[in-house]
Amino acid sequence: MRKPIAGIFFDAGNTLLVEEPGKHLWEMAITPIPNVLEVLTTLKRRYRLGVISNTVGSGDAELTEALDKAGIRRLIDALVTSRDFGKAKPDPAIYAEGARRLGVPLDETVMVGDRLDTDVAGALHAGIPGIWLRHPGAIAIPGIAPSHIIDGLAELPAWLEATSVPDGR
């Protein structure tokens, strides 16, 4: 049986923040995904929350600033960017580093993201559940089977509640 969930990782682009293709974080409008503040506020009561993001020109400081601008940084306990860490999703090492920074065992975390090839596949390679935030028009990738699929962040708290009872965090 799986251990209780203590930490939740989120991808940044198109999972917490609206991504603007071809733009760096500092060039974007920084618009939160619908319901993100409500969902993170609800989850924060019971879980440690982290962000694991593949970034090119942006690092931890830029992502921190973007999350702050979106009004959600205060809800995030730790973050890891591929630029500053040196490894990117789907490499399992970035998930292990995220768990270390979050202060919870990796096997007590889950990953939520919009990309099957990086977010979900990486989580599964790291041995943790990968939850696919499936946006309209998203296409499944053969051979990558998410642990769970949600069509909006608002579905996440109920699924987590049904899946695991955290140990008082």
C-alpha cells in the first residue's frame, strides 16, 4: 500500500500559470490558471506544495518572482528549476531534489502537470504518481499512462482526499 501523500509538486507553465509560448518568464503577463489560488489555498492546509519546472532562460529567482507576481508564491514551500538544478524533467533526479527541498520523502509525493512527456513520464520514472492536467485538445501519448487525469485544478483536492489520508500535515 502506498504511503500517505505529504507533498504535491506542480509544473509552472500551463499548470499554475498561463504559458505564453516562445516567451521567457520575465516577458509574460503572468496570469494564474483558473482556480489556482483557491485550490492551492485548500491544499496548503494539508500538504507541502512545490513547483518543479523545466526552464531555459529562467531560474529559481525568476520563477519565484513570477509566482509572487501571480499571488501564489506564499503558498509554495519549495521550487526547483531545471536551469539552476542542471537536470530537467523527465529526469528522476529533479523530483528527488524537489522532495529534498520540500522536506518530505519522495515516495510521499505526487506530480501534477499538463505535459505527458515531461511531467507525467518523469513522475512515473521517479516512482511517484503522475497526475495529468488535461487541457482541451490535449492528445494522449501512447505508452505514457497517467496515474490519474483531471480536466481542471479544481478536481484535484477531491481526488487527493479519496486517494490518501495525510498524516496530519
